[in-house]
Amino acid sequence: MTYRSSSFILLSFIITACSSTSSGTSAPDDGGTQGADGGSDGGALSFEGGAQPAGFSAYCTGSLLTPQAIQKWTGVDSFVSAGTAPVGTSIYPVYSIGSHWAAVVIGADGSAAETPAASLVPGTDFSTSCKTDNVAMTSVHAVLVQKASFYADASLSGNPCIVAAGTDVTGDTISPLFGDGGLYASVIMGDRINAACGMSKAYSPDIAFENLVSK
């Protein structure tokens, strides 16, 4: 998740669609050679030898046609460069209003990265078998792109509820939480987090979600 416009699209639309928390591993069903050149930044994703998280099989996949800089989540709206994803990297296209898209890349360890902005042109920067024009909002889902921890109070104390990557949180309200040191967590309220964790209101220091499109 980033607190940019593409991530907040679904917060103004309540879309009721059924989903359940997933676990385990599963490879994506569309893509090519995966890898990234991290340079000297130390945050590069490794795509070798690891299976992808389960829970993503319902969502559109694609493959990069041009190399793209990617950034990895390190906290709520906090990122570090993850190098460059080369041509052929498997992606999950991220819906954005307009003709340009973003992309999520899942690393071998289950960590997620994304392109820094919605600047990808379908057919030019990535390929996908899914529809990319006039996408119905009922096909767009707010999805956790990596596992996230949720706490019952804003102090983030106690044992967290761990929710798997691929969990659909569409319709829940997600908002930033600020403390003395600035943004440090997200607050999520709604039926989805209540079903997953038994919390009508939860706090997460590491939630990462994006708007993925169902097949």
C-alpha cells in the first residue's frame, strides 16, 4: 500500500465480494524469467528459488515488456529501492484511474515491491491477458500484497494477528495513524479485518495493499 491516489480509490467505494484469508505458497500463472538487479542499494528483491504466496490466483497477472525501477515496502508508506525488475518479470497489474497502471512484484521471500508511480502503459510496458480499459470497479479489489500484522490497540503491544498476503480487504476503511515521530501505523476498520482477526478496529505497522483486478 502507498498513500497515493491509486491506493485510495477503493476507500471511497464499498465493494462487497467474498474472500478468505489464505496461507501456503503458489506460483503465479503468468510471467517469464524473474530477477532484479539491485545495484548497491542493498534492498534488491531476490526472485530465485522461492514460491509465490497463495491467495493471488484470482487476480490478473502480467509480464514486464520494459525494465522498471521498483521499491520495497519497509513500513507504512515507507520504501527502499529494490533495484530494477527486468523484462519478463511476472507482475500483478495495479489499477489506477486513467490509462496508466502500476505493478506489484512479489519476491521469493514473499516480500512485495511496486513501481513507484502509475506510469506503465498496457501493451508497451507490460503484457496481460486481462482487460485494461473500461475496467469495472466491481473487478477491482484492495488486496494485501504481503503478510501483515494487526494489533488491537494503537500502542502495537501484545501478540499481533498475522494476515496472509492475498487477503481481500475491500470495503474496509484504511487510514494513516500519526504519532510524535510521524506516520507509524495504519488503522483498519470493517468486516474483512473483523473476520480475519476478530477485531472491529485494528492497527498495523506494516500493512501493504494495492488495487488488484480480478480475472
